[in-house]
Amino acid sequence: MLRGTISYMTPTAKILSEKALPAFSTRWLLALPKLGVVLLLAALLALLWLLHLNEIEEERATLIKDVLWLEQNLRFHLDSDEEQLQQFAADMSNLATQKKTFRLRASHLVKNTPEIDQLMWLNPERKVIDALPSMTPPDAEIEAFGPPVTEKAFDTARRLGKQVYSEPFFLEKNRSFIETATPIFHEGHFIGMLVAVYPLDTMLANLVPWWFTEKYKVEIIDDNDILYATKTHVQGQSSQTYEIPFDPPGYGLKLRIGSYKSNDNPLQKLLTIAIIALAAGVFWSLWVVRDLMQKRSRAEEALRAEHAFRTAMEDSLTVGMRARDLKGRVIYVNPAFCKITGFSSQELVGSTPPMPYWAPEQIDESYAMHQAVLAGQAPVDGFEMTFMRKNGERFNALVYEAKLIDGNGVHTGWMASVLDVTERKRAEELARQQQEQLQFTSRLVTMGEMASTLAHELNQPLAAIASYNTGCLNLLERPDCTPQDIRPALEKVSIQAQRAGKIIRRVHDFVRKSEPKRAPCQLAEVVDDCLGFVESDARKRHVRIECAMPEMPPIPADRLMLEQVLLNLIRNAMEAMGNTPEIHRTLRIMIKLEDAELRVSVADQGCGIAPEIRDKLFTAFFTTKPEGMGVGLSICRSIIEFHRGRLWAEDNPNSATGTGTIFAFTLPLETA
Ligand code: ADP
């Protein structure tokens, strides 16, 4: 990239010109935040999971602690019951107060130990002596009180002489019970048995505190997973359970405690939801950012393509472009300008007058034009200047200056397009010289064609001079000849010699080679000269020439060129009337003075112009004549255009023969 171009580039273009990041690293850059968010999310979820595990662990620890406490509590109560029953049994050893003691102690015990449903006093034969609670006579009641104590427990207690727990058993409505059998001894003799009936559900209901059942489900089961009693205030599936042997009473009974998941911590729930929502939000925003990035990269791509296209366009321009700021400092040149001038953009950008490409001999003109451009007074349709290449070679440049307007509509400088027109000018000059040569040749041809008539015309004064000369000589031979006699003849000789001289000068003038130059000239004199030329030819062809000319101001023209035009038109007109009846062979030359121009017309009554050749008349080398060159009219048109006039052909509406042509041309009157 050229420095000049960079200095003129917008910031966006600069960014664009920098090497674009490879697509895969852009993808990586885009993926990194996503990866980060995924990792963060994973870490948060892992943390939540760990917290959850921790919570379960804590829950289990609490469960075990509570279970141990419950087991202790039950044991404590049962132990306390055991003590009381043993004391009771000891009190019952007194035979005299036995009955009374049972009633008193049993009612007290049943009342104060709600876990005991029933107390029975059995005789050594396992028959019920009394039982409480009972309002009816004991015997009658006894039958109603479930089965007596199991034989096994009874025997074991009797044999061991200490309190024994029975195996659990089911009774009415699937209620399960255990019993304790406490033997009563009197002086070493077994005299009866105290049996306490514990319904297991009542035991749980009374010994397990309410708060415990708010959290746990307490079950009494055996090894075979048979459920004997349960207590809970919570519904549903327990999350974890813990089993502990229920001893006493033993017999493989177990306490199974199931914990219920405490209602999830709302803060934790909220936190989880917040984390997920935030992660979703972050993902969504990443998605949006990705979308934006993609849009942006597409826009950048389009801009890059646009920039590349503009640069390619700029580089392929053959017209030199140069931008200057408002102070006249060069801020940009395109490659074509560098090529034309031979300077590099580094040498040109930043330069101030005098510019390196200004020709030293034209420094004043260049500076004046520079000032005019900065003042906004440069010619709109361009101007020509001579510039200098780096190698010192001069060249003609056609410069068009225009305002440089930036994207905000602010005038920031001047933009010039510069064309090297040296070659074009050279070609134009060559064409001009060739045209001139052609005109000259055409005049020579015309003169050649007119040579015989001119010779004839020249012959007349020469013959007259010869005869006057003979007359004079004859007079001189006479003795009485006085100079007065010779004088008139000599005067006539002189007139004829002048006439001959005029003819020769006119021919000389006509065929002389000269540069075209416009000078004030009288059109009437031009017409007179032409008539002088064609007079004898017209006579020979029996053509009458009529001429109507008003008073005219002189016009700026090249007299010789106009003569050539008129002579051409007159000769064409005379030739066109070759077949016209002699009586109608009239040629009219009319000059009219119009607003700002002269209108000259040459009208004939000749053959006229066929429509099919009308368009080709003014084309070089178009002729319908066997010996014609066909360059006359084309030369006439270029001469008239050189004088800023127009030349055209039209039918002659006033022709007596019905056919005929008018060739007309205009010439501006202004002196410019
Ligand atoms: P040239 O006279 O050598 O043919 P010009 O360029 O003068 O070349 O004329 C071109 C052609 O235009 C002539 O050949 C002729 O056909 C036609 N032409 C010119 N003047 C007239 C005229 N006054 N009437 C009819 N035809 C004309």
C-alpha cells in the first residue's frame, strides 16, 4: 500500500487494510467465553452436589444420633419399668397384703406407665389371679384380657427367678404385644407371676416424643422384616433408614428409623435456580454476541471486498488523480498520476508549491493557476498546463479540478484529474498539418484544372501589351512622332501589364502555402477575387453569375481559405449545371447579414443531390465525378468550422428547372 493512499484512508479503511485474524482463531476467541461459562457452571453444579452430599451425610449423622438417643430413651423407660415391677413383685411376697398390694400398686403403675396396657397377676399354674385395669371381678375379666403370658416367658422367668421379656406376638386387629414376666417369691418359693402387657404401638406412642415423629418414621420389626408397630407424622418415602437392635426386649427385634427429607432449603433452591437462570442468561447473551460478531465479520468482509474493489479500480485508472487539502498540500495521488509524472507517491504526498512536477520556466503561471484553483476559480471545463516529469521531460496535461467533499458534506480540499494530452496534441497537430497539406494540394489541383482558362485569361493582356508595343514601335518610326503620341499606348500597356500581374499574383496567392491565420477581411473582396478566377470558365460554360451583396463589416477570417471555399462551391455549382439548358444556367451568390453572422449561399439550377448521397457529401474522397477527387466539400466544411460557422446543402426551391442545390455557410461576425 502506498503511503499516500494510507494517509488519505479513513480509520475503517486502515483497520481493513490490517491483516484480518485467521478464521479459526476468531472461532477460538469466540469459544473461550463459552468454555469459561461451561466450566463455571460445572464448578457451581459440582459445588451444589457436594453440598447435597454433605447434607445427606449430616442428615445421616443426625439420624444415627437421634436413633441412639431414642434407643436409650426406650431402654431407660423399660429399665425403669423393670425396676418398678421387680419392686412390685417384692412387695407382693407378703401374702397377707398381696391382694391389696396388687390393686394399689397395679393401678398406680398402669396409671403412671402409659406404655403398659395391662398388668396381670398369675398364680404358679399360670392362671390369672387378678388383672388391671379392670372394673369387673377379676376372674370374669381375665378371659377378656388376652392370652395369659406365654408359657415360654413364664417358665424362663420362673426358672431364672428374674424378669423376662416374652417374644412379640400378634393379637386382635393385628396389634402386636410383648409382655414381661416378673416372678414373685415368698421365702424362696415361687408364688406367682406379675405380667405386664406392652402393646408395641402404645409403647411407641408414649415413649417416642412427638418431635421425633415429625422427622422420622419409627418402626419395630424383626429379622424377617415383619412389622410390629410404627409411628410417624410424616407421609411418603423415607430418604434413608437406620436400624438398631431393640434390646430389651430382644428376640431379634429391631428399631428401624427412617428419616424424611426435610423440606429443601429454599435458599439453596433459589440459588440453584438463580445459577441455572444466570447460566442460561450468559449463554443467551453469548449467543447474541456471537450473532453480532458474525454480522460484524460479514460487514467487515463486505467492506474489505469493497475496499479491495476500490483499490483495484483506483490502481487500474489511467487518469491521474491528485487530491489537495484546502491549503494546497498534496494529500493523495493515485498510481496513474505517479506514472504520468514519474514521481513516487512518497515524493508527492505532503508536497506544497512549488510542486516537483511544475516546469521551472512556467513557475509563475503554475502558481497563478494553483491560487485560482484554491480560490475556486479554476475553469469548469478544464485547463491545460505544462508539467514536468521527473526526468525533466515536459508534457501537456489537461487538468479538471473539482471540490473534494467528505462523507459529512464538508469541503475538505480539491480533487484533480490529470490527463497527459501530449500525444493527443501531437496527433491533432499532425492531423492539422495533413489537413493543411490537403487544402494546399486541393488548391493546386483546382489551379491545375483552371490552368487553361487562366492561360487564356493571361493571354489577353499579354496580346494587348504586345499589340500596344507594336503600335508604339510603329509610331516611333514616324519622324513626327512625339512622346505625346506614345504616352496613351504606353499607359494602356501599363494597365494591361497590371492586369496580367494581378492575375499572376492571384494565382500565386491562391497556391501559396501559408499557415491559417484569421485577420479582418472584407467578404466582398473575397467574392470579387473568386469571380475574377472563374469569370472566363463561366463564360466558357455559358453560366451567368449573379451576385447580391449588402454592405458588410469586415469579419475575422483567413481570406485565402474563404476564397478556396467559395471557389469550390462555385465550380461545383457550374459543373452541376453542365446538362442544364443554357438559358437556365444561372448561378446566384447571395450574402445576407443576419443577427450575429453572415450567411453566404451559392445556389444553382443544376442536377440537384440525390437523397441517397446527401449524407456522404461532406465525407472525404466521396465524388460522383469521373475525374473528381471528392475532397472539396470536406475541406470546405472543416474550413468553415475552423471559422466557427456551419456549412450545409439544401434543395433550391426557386430553381426554374425544378432541380438545383443551395450550398450555404455562416460566418460569425464577432472578432474573437
Ligand atoms: P468533387 O467535386 O471532386 O467530386 P466535392 O467534395 O467538391 O468533390 O464534391 C463531392 C460531390 O458532391 C460531387 O462529386 C457531387 O456529386 C456532389 N456535389 C457537389 N456540389 C454539388 C452541386 N452544386 N450540385 C450537385 N451535386 C454536387
